[in-house]
Amino acid sequence: MLVLGIETSCDETGIALYDEARGLLAHQLHSQVDMHRAYGGVVPELASRDHIRRVLPLMQACLQAAGCTKEDIDGIAVTTGPGLAGALLVGASVAHGLGLALGKPVVGVHHLEGHLLSPLLADPAPEFPFIALLVSGGHTQLMRVGGYGDYSLLGETVDDAAGEAFDKTAQLLGLGYPGGPAVSRLADFGNSGVVQLPRPMLHSASLDFSFSGLKTAVLTAVRRIDNSCEQARADIARGFVDAVVDVLEAKSAAALRQSGLRRLVVAGGVGANAQLRARLRERADKDDFELYFPPLHLCTDNGAMIARAGLVRLRAGARQAGSFSVRPRWPLAQAATV
Ligand code: KG4
Ligand code: ZN
């Protein structure tokens, strides 16, 4: 079964072709980051218009790279939420128009389910069950994944997401948007321990997270330094990354302990973070658990993860027929049944 995946939930247009037998045949991505940078964040209307411009050319490029025609497609998977309503509607309209024209089934995919299953695109892929640490721009969650569609939420952020904290810290340090990779690079030049920042909820019994206090602490630290001093800014970046990584590591280890599982899967944009990857690898060696990440280029939003998650739903006979809608707000638990 050959699945076309379409992702347009935020500021990346992602298209991919995933074949059940042969794996990922091709994927194309256009990031709108340069367009939104001038505004310091995503402008929804601009995002929708840009998706309209990009979807079909990216699809053509994908078909060409895979050596396929659109008639070879057996099913279409599209992100239908959560995300920006206008942006989601672009992908959904194209998916349904194409489905109707080709007479092929269309399934809606939950964006977080896409992230959650993205480590299945790696080789070797994890087996079920596993604990998933989902760390993106909009979400920070720990989940127990028993199988396809079997997702139990163990803990989540009570305020900001980890990616959001990276982006806000980047803004405070004058590093622009989006900030995750830039903060990570600057932190490499900083010294640990020079700037001590709080580790919110580190010792709480729950598996929930909180990152908004950390952001305020970064603001206070930035006000104390001479902003033209590169080393001082790097030390703050280091202090921030150390704090986030400490919390993510400790809560992931606690989730493994509490669930009795020995397999951790990390997904979402912050899963691309080098310091987090290194720390979790050390912890996996020490505590003797298996650790999986998606391929680096598939950590952030992409069409491949949507095609992969959609394949499961298409195989299970799911269909979105006739009229369609998108769900800008959509708890993953409500999308759980395959
Ligand atoms: O999963 P994603 O692409 O989009 C959402 O669904 O939110 O995640 C984007 C987030 C942004 O906040 C970005 O700053 C962060 O992931 N990010 C990183 C890195 N690469 C992306 N954060 C830390 N280190 C990175 N290398
Ligand atoms: Zn995402």
C-alpha cells in the first residue's frame, strides 16, 4: 500500500510517499520560517496562503523523486488537527480533492499521533509497548504507548511547552525565531553552573512539567548581564538547556520506573536537541533501557510521519468520506481508536 502524507498544520508544508513494503520513498518539506521571522512568530493567514502555493509543487517533486505517478497512490493521509484552522484546511482540501479525483480513500491523522509514531521511521524501529516523551513547540507530554491507537497520558506541561520555552529564551537572548537550534548552539559555548536556573516540578511526585517559571528566570538573568557580552549570553543559554534537559531526563526516567517499561521513545521538534539526545543516551546506558529517536530530519513537522500514521488507519479501514472538517483543538485521547 502506497500512502501519500500531507502535513500543513502550522508553518511547514510536508509531503511524503510511504510504501508499506519499501518504507519511505520520498519526502519534501518547505519551512516558512524565513517568512515568519520578521514577525517573531507564525502569522496564521500568511501560513495558509503559503501552504496553498507549496502543496502541489511539493507533491509533484515527491512523485518524481519516488518514480511514481499519482495513480500509484493507494490512500491519502492528512493532518486534520490540532493546528491552525486555515492551514489545516489547505491540506484537507487538497487531500479530499485528490481522493475524489483518484477514487482513493482519505484518512485524517492527529498531528501528535504522527510525532508519536515517527520513531517507527527509524531503523531499528521500537517495538510496543513504550514510553513516549513528546516534546514539541506546542506540547510536552509523557505517554504510555501500548500499540497503535493505545495511548495513555501519564503527564504533561501545566503551562508552556518545552519548545515554547526554547523559543522564548531565544527571543530574550536576541537569537530570533524559531529559537531551539540557536539556543542549543549558543549553549555549547556556555559553562554549566555559572547561571543557576530553577528546575520546575523536578521533585514533584507527578509526571507533569512546568516551564513558564523557567522563562521568567531567564528574563531576570538576561536583565542582569551586559547583553553585548557573548560569554554571558552563552552561560545563560547553557543554564537554560541544563535545566530543561534535567527535568525531561528525570521525568522520563520516572515514567519508565513507574510503568515498569524499559523502552523510551523521544519525538517532536525538541527531540532534535543535541544536549537532550546526549543526556538520554547516557541515562539509557546507566539505567539499561532502550532509547529510540526519529531520524534527525524527521523530528520536526513533516509529511512522512503523517503518511506512516495514516497507513495504520487506512489498513484498519478508517475513511473520511463525503464532507470533511478539521479540528484545530483535538485531544489525542479522542483520536486514539484505530
Ligand atoms: O514538532 P515541531 O516541529 O512543531 C510542533 O508541532 O510544535 O517542534 C517545533 C519546536 C520549536 O519550538 C523549536 O524551537 C523546537 O521544536 N526545536 C528545538 C530544536 N529543533 C527544533 N529545540 C531545541 N533544540 C533543537 N535542536
Ligand atoms: Zn509538530
